[in-house]
Amino acid sequence: MVFKLPKKEVMKSSELGKEVIKKELPLIPKSPGVYRMLNHKDDILYVGKAKNLPNRLKSYVAEKNHIIRTERMLSQTFKIEITTTANESEALLLEANLIKKHKPKFNILLKDDKSFPFIFIGEKEQWPRVMKHRGKKEKEGFYFGPFASAGTANWTIKMLQKIFHLRVCDDGTFKNRTRPCILYQIKRCSGPCVGYIDKSDYKKTVDQAIQFVSGKSRDIQKNLSKEMEAASDELDFEKASILRDRIKSLNIIQSSQRINEANLVDADVIAAYKESGKACIQVFFYRSKQNWGNQAYFPKHDPDQSISEIMSSFLMQFYENKTVPKLVIINSEINDKKLIEETLSKKEGNTISINTAKKGTKAKVIAMAEKKCKRVIK
């Protein structure tokens, strides 16, 4: 639905946009939806959502003292486009989608055009390999992530090679090998390509690798210790030596991993900090009780916009095309918290909670993320 002011009525002040709204208010349906302010070139200036479209748009007309940003927007508004939705949650998702797609000059903008890497371990392959993955999850198997960066994902893959000796080569290379590659020589692969390990033993190491990335390394250590003792009792000292080295590597990696004091199983920790009109947002990914890295964002916004506004807009734009963990911990209160929780829960088909950490171990984690924001922005 499009509402447009005739060119002969064009004005050079905020009254332009107000007249567009006044003229068409009676025709706008009383329903949830999204509205778009456009200039005379049909460029989208602003995208907004509303539980009741006429009530929201009336505020632009009724208020006499708008902030400078709104005055500027209204002064350039030549046309309004309306899209109705079934409910406010749909409007919120559509708003985030349109903001990311069109990048309107008067919206808070998140410059986020990258997908995060995952680690994939195949399920249907005879000799599953471990690999980094981006994009759609079309293959059958196990996906672990997201990881904050390719570096974090690569480091984890190297650890899986070091401990469990899984293959990383592609299928073509695997099928055409007649002797093991250098990875076998440096004890990063068990040589399944040339039959140096049987399928049952290889499958066992694959299962252990999946347990490890799922945060069950202590269970693996107990099982490996039992296997090592059994191998020693049977005088299979070569197998016992391999298992001993595997346990040793697990201990080293566990001691070097960052401690997850808050015991976060499936959560994102998001902190925002603003200084001198600039904002930084840090996102820390916690999966399977492990910290899988962090990423910094610098959303485009007006200097007078609050942390609460910036955080609300960031959450919806960030998760619009990403999987949402069960828990999102933030460092600032937001006005539309319940609506965002409800919208993200519907999107995921799970209950999503957004918490503002104020005390305890979760507050320590959010303080660490906020400290990183301050360090980056100063």
C-alpha cells in the first residue's frame, strides 16, 4: 500500500512528512505492520514497525518537538509505504529484514554481511572427516558452532586432529592415496585411507571427537583411561601408548581453554558501550560450556540514540538470519524485551530468554565483554 503527496504540495520542512501522514491516516488499517518513509527519489529513509499502524503514525503528527533526526527525516519524506502483518512479532521480523536489505539512512544499521563458520563431522560417510563449514546445513551429520572466526574454528579442528587423528582430506584425495600423507607422519591422522585403522576403531574416535566438541571431555578421559588399562593388561602396549598420548593431549587442551565460570551451555553474551557518540557491541559465543570466541560490531547510529535503542535494533538485525541460542545475556535494559523474546522464540520454535546480568558469575562474564568494548572504542 503506497501513500504519496502530490508534487505541488511539496514543502521544505518537517511539515512535508506530517502532511503525507495526515492526508492518508484515515485509509491506513488499524493493524500491526511495517511502514517505510521514502523521499522523492523513492529511496527508503526509515523503516519502522507498529502494533497499531495509525496510532504509531499519529505520533509523528501530534508531537511538536521532535528530535533533530526525526525532523530531518520528516523534512525529506515524500511518500509512505505500508505492509500489514498478522501480529507484532511478524512486524518486528519484517522490520529487521527490510533494514538489513535497504539500509535506510535514519535507522540504526548493523553492518553484518558475513556468516559464521561451523565445524562439520559427516554421519553417512564410511570414513567421516572433520571440516569447516559455512552456509546452509544440507549434509547429514553433526554441526558445531557458530565460531566467532575462522581462526577459532581452525584451531578446534587442529585439536580434533591432534587428539583423535581424524581425516581432513577431501574424498577425491582420500580415495586415490596409496600411502599415508604427512599428517599421518606427524600423528595428526590415523591413516584410514591406506587401512592403518579399522572402521570400528575409527568410528569410536569419531564418536569421541563429537563428545569432545559437545563439552563431554571428562567422560572421554574416563573411558580412555579404562581402555588404556585394558590394553596394558592385554600387553597391547602400542595401543596403550596411543591412548596415553590422547589423554595427555586432552589434559593440555583443557588446561589451556578459557574458563567458563558462568557454566554457560548454550548462550550468547552481548555487551554494548557508547562513548563520544560511537558505540561498540561485543558478542561472545558460548556453546557446550566452551567459549567459542567473540566478535566486535560498530553499528551506525545517531549520536543521540541510547544504548537501549541500539541494543534492541542490534538484537533483531543480528538474529534475523542466525540461529538464536536458548539464552542471550545483555548488559542493558531494553523496553521491548518481551516482544523480542516472543519473536525470537517463534522464529526458533524454542523458548528464548533475554537476561540482563546484574550479579553473580553471569555479571562477571558480561563485565568482561563490556570491558572489551571500552578497550576497542577508546
